[in-house]
Amino acid sequence: MSGLPQIYTAHVFVRLKPGVNDPQGATVADGLRDLGFDGIRDVRVGKIVDVELVAPDAATARDRLQSMCEQLLTNPVIEEYELELIEPQPLKLSDTAW
Amino acid sequence: MRAAVIVFPGSNCDTDTHHALSHVMGVPTDLVWHATPSLDGYDLVVLPGGFSYGDYLRTGAMAAQARVMRAVREAADRGVPVLGICNGFQILLEAGLLPGAMLPNACVEFRCEWVHVRVETRRTPFTEATDVGRVLRMPIAHGEGNYVADHETLDALHDNDQVVWRYSDAAGRRTAGANPNGSVGDIAGICNARGNVVGLMPHPERCSETALGGTDGRLLWESVLARVAA
């Protein structure tokens, strides 16, 4: 099936860099303590961006996703990211607009 | 002299800024839609406050991708004075026209109140006509004004005289209570290396006439108008 475009699903995990102050995480930590949860040392809040894209192969998909992360999905001044690329499913005719 | 106030989906201080420039200061001013490809012919560009694109992803992140931002960059490269107010400041940071980034306020509250800021440099078109150490009283209204930058960037800001305003008390003293959002170094506004691109969290357009409770915002407009006329 090589050469046929495939649908890739990616999970982009966006986190504040270590050392960057996280007021939101600190507030959630306080909330957990208020609920009676013991032993909370730290909470940091990030986000997950799920992207579905069509690409010819995994390397191309990963390249494009990295560019997306650098240009829009993350702010490199304060954030870092991890990419998780899911095994692709072959593109079916019913998935296309043509 | 002609000024442009950029309008993004979700800008909400655009008409206030237009009013301050056109009706209070008497400057011919256009509201310019974010899809506009060129800002040729404008002597002043203002990115107003608001919640562009609903603050989706990160404050200012989506607006930084708008087509007009290429024109803002070109205008900045030509030396045109560019001012980003509040969300406009956040957009300039996300667009890379100013260094650093914004985090949610350290107090995790939206702060809507009057603050004092101290002028730190006269090298920008917006502070040229005032004095270093002068204290301005202006309103803020933001949830993310907690300015951060890495040590290298902060050193460069200091070395190049790019910190334009710092939060202070009414007497110009930097006290713990004077900083409303936890910004590093009490920074309220900065400029680029050249000095013509400036961002600040307080709203000068909301204090440009007596009816609004203050007129210190006029100093920014008077300063940049004098520069453009010179």
C-alpha cells in the first residue's frame, strides 16, 4: 500500500516548560487540597491537541506536525510539546470528497 | 497623519481607541479589518484590546496569524510607530514582534482597576514627550498580563533600554502591591530593539479625556503625534 496517502492521527501534548510559573495549576492544587486530598505536591495544567491529517507517510506527517507545533500550536517561549503519532488507517474512498 | 486601528474578530476596544484618536486627538483614523493585506499610507498602527478569536489556544495566538500581521510587520520594518494595547500587546508577543510571552495573572483573577506605571525610557515614540520617572495613572482590564521571558531576553531588554513602563505606586515606587499581575520585573510595557514597536497592558484610550476619569493616556498620543509631525 506504499505511496497511497493515509490518515494519521496525532496527539500533541502541550505543557508549560519546567520552571515556568503555572497559576492555573497552583489554583487546581489548592482546590484538590481543599477537597481533602493529602499529599498534593504540585499540579501543572497543560492541553492536548488532537490532529487528524492525510499524509503520504509517517515521516512527512511528523514533519508537518512539528511545523504546526512550532508555528501555532505551542509558544516556544513558555511551552514544550510531545508528539504521539497513531498507526494510520488506509484512506478509504468514502473518506474523500471526490 | 493617518492612523490605523486594527480590528480582529473579538477586538472590543477598537471603537474606544478610534474615538480617542479621531475625536479626542483629532487624528484621521481608520478601523482596518484583519484581512487587509497592506497598511501603506498609515503613520501609526494600533492593535487594540479585546479577546481576539475568543483567546482560543493562547491569548493573541490566532490573531498573530492574521493576514494584516504581515502588513504590521512591514510597517514596523519601515519604522512606523506600532502600539499594542492589552490584547494587542499579547498579539505582538505571539507574532514575535516583541520578545517574551504572557501567563495568566499570578493572582488568577481578572484585574479591572486603575494602576500606576512609571515611565522607564523616552526612546519610544510613545514616551518621547514625557519624562523618565513620570508616573501615569491608567486602567487595566486583563486576566493574562503576567509577562515572562527567559533570563537572556530579560538581560537584553535591560541592556537595550527596552522596558518602557513598570508598575509602581502613585509615588513611582515599585512595591509588591503595585504589580497587579505578577509580571517579571514589574514590567507593564516593552518595546522592540528599534523602539518603534511598543506593547503595554494598561489602556491609554480609556484615560484620554476627563469624562473617563483620567487623561494620562493622552501623553502617549501627544508624544507619537509630535514624533510623526516632526
